[in-house]
Amino acid sequence: MSLSAVHGTLTSLKSCQADIGTGMDIVTYVAMDLAESCEAGHPGIAELETMLLECAKLDREINHFVDTVQQVTEEATTQQPEAMFSLSAKVKEQFTERIARLSDAELQSHQKVVAFNESIKSSASQANKEAEENMEELDEDIAVTQSQANFTCPLTQVEMVNPVKNKKCNHHYDEGAILGLIKARHSQKKKCRCPVVGCGNTDVKQSDLVPDQMLKRRIQNQKRQNTRT
């Protein structure tokens, strides 16, 4: 097995992994539709959650497989050329050992599973809120102004495209902007402070960020409404 063939396989796997992530987002959107139009306990939501967990399991296995291949190939390059002949067997052995130690319970901490659960709760809550608001007369100008403010990234000062929520301080940022800031601060050997004025969170980490599909959906809906008007 040549290293070029190994790298080609890993590239294909990562492309497949990106498609899995897109599929998980679609599952979340469909579940949000059910939560908004039906009761939160709709059986379809549980079925979609099961589907999402299967995707999360596959995504996790791909991550472990890629890590295993990279580790084994790095070791092989420091050994005799003959070591390449046993590369496949070593990858299979180490990957099997890794998978055997995994627990399905850990899937609940997968970033997109966390986002799914939070989105369902938010959708159900939003549906109840909208039902109550329909019974009252609202000042539309104030509502629009507040919504637009909530859609603005504190870093870019423009409307967010892929909003993420910080689990520690509950503030939102555009994903690309906050990840860029974290990377820049870490390159300076410094911690990344939450960019929201007055926030006491002085150490924002990538692991603290969760995609907020509900907010993303609201932003998209607002755009469609603006286009129609």
C-alpha cells in the first residue's frame, strides 16, 4: 500500500464526512418543523433523533479511523520499508481496539446531537410563544429591531450566517468569526475573551461552541420576509 493511496482514501472519507454533517443538519431542520407544527412528543421526532445518532456514530468512527491511519502511517515512515506491507493489518487492529472502547452514551455529547436537542426545545418553546403572541397586539417595529439586533455577530457587526452559542455564557457569534479569533489569540499564546461587552467569560474555547440551528432558521426566515416586502 502506497502513502499516496492512503492520503487519497482519507481525503475521500473527509468528503464523505462533510456530507454526513449536511445530512445531520437536514434531519435537525425536519425535526424542528415537526416541533413547531406539532407537539414536542411527536413520534417522528424520536425517529429522527435515532437517525441522527446513527449519523453521529458513523461520524465518530470516521474520526477514529482517520486518526488511527495517520498514527500508523507516521510510525511506518520511521521504520523499514517492509513495515508498509503490514500497514493495513495494523490499522485494522488498532481501529478495532478503539471502537471496542467506545460507548453509545458518548454520542449525546456530539456537537450536532447537542444542537439537535437544543433546537427541538427551542422550536417547541418558540411555537408556544408565537401562539401566545397571536393573542396579543405587538408593536412590529420594536419586534423587528430586536430581532435584527439578536442576529448581529458581536465580532463582525453584521448578520450572522452560521450562528453558534457559547455554552458557558450563552452568547452568540458567527462561527467563522469566533473560530478565527480563537485561533488568532491562541497563536499569541493568549486566551480568547468573549467579545460581548460586559461578559465575564475570559476563556472561550471551540469545545464550548454549539451550532444554534434555531437562530439560523430565524435569520433565514427574516431574510425571506425582507425579500417579499
